[in-house]
Amino acid sequence: MAENKLAHQFAAYTEWRQAFVDTICDYRSWLNEQELNDGQIDQRIQQLLERLRYQKELAKLERACKEQFNTAFNMIANEKMTLTSKFFETLASRVIPVYEVANRDVENWLKAVIAPMESQVREHQLQLRRRLESIKRIYQAADTLEDRIGELEGIEKSIQGQVADLKILRQHMKNALEFESSDKDAKAA
């Protein structure tokens, strides 16, 4: 029963590890899609994936436990409680250091990756804010431009009206000058 439970735990750990590797690979893809990935981050992700070597350590431990405790002689010679106690003492004494080292490595990796990622995300947010401000200014300029175009169209109509009035005045002046000139010519003749 203890062997089945341990086998189940190792299988669960293997599934978790594969899901973790898949998540890290998805994270790497997301970084590439968002153009946030650089050589330094990619190197750190690769280091994390390499640090999953602890899987090999745990697999060695599993094999050693099977060879040491899962023998017919041990099953016959030792009482079930004694065998189970020895098994868990041995397992715990060898697993805990592996998990401590793995945990320390993962924490160090997270610290090393998070800081550059945070700065890149902040920089990206700053660029997005700047772009938003530029777009706002463009919209404001477009609104101002539309207002100015409306004003200029009104001024153009006013000027066209003045030009039409001036044409009429010019025609009246031309007619008056022609009349006066023809009147002088008529008096002189």
C-alpha cells in the first residue's frame, strides 16, 4: 500500500513537473509574442528548465527505494511497521535536501527573472501611456483643426460676399465713369 501511494506521488510529481515545463514554455512564447523577451530572460528561463534536473535525483531515489525496500527478503524479514518506518525515514532524509536545493534555486531564479521583467513591463506601460497621450493630442488637434476649418470656411464665404459686393461697386463705378465720359463727350460736341 505504501508502495502504491509512493508510486502515485511520484507519478503526480512527474505530471506536475511536465505541467510546470509546459507553463514555462508557454510563458516564453508569451514573452516572445509581447516582444518582452531578450537574451538575458531567455537564458534565465533556460537555466530554470535545466534546474529541473532534480527530477533525475528523485528518479534515482525512487529506484534506490525500490531496490532497497521492495524485495522479498525485506518483506519476510521485517515487520510491516518497521519496514514502513525505515522506508519513510530513508526517503525523507534523502528527499528533503533535494527539495531544499530545488526550492532555493527556483527562488533565486524567480528573483533574477522578475526584476528585469518588472522593469520591461514598466517601460512598456510607459510607452503605451506616451502613445495614448499622443493619440489624445492628435484627436484634440483634429477637433481644433475641424473648428479652424469651419472658421476659415466662414471667413471664405464672407470674403466671397465682399468680393461680390466689390464687383458690383466696380461695375457701378465703371458705369458712372462711362456715363460721365459720354456726358462730357455729348457736351463737347
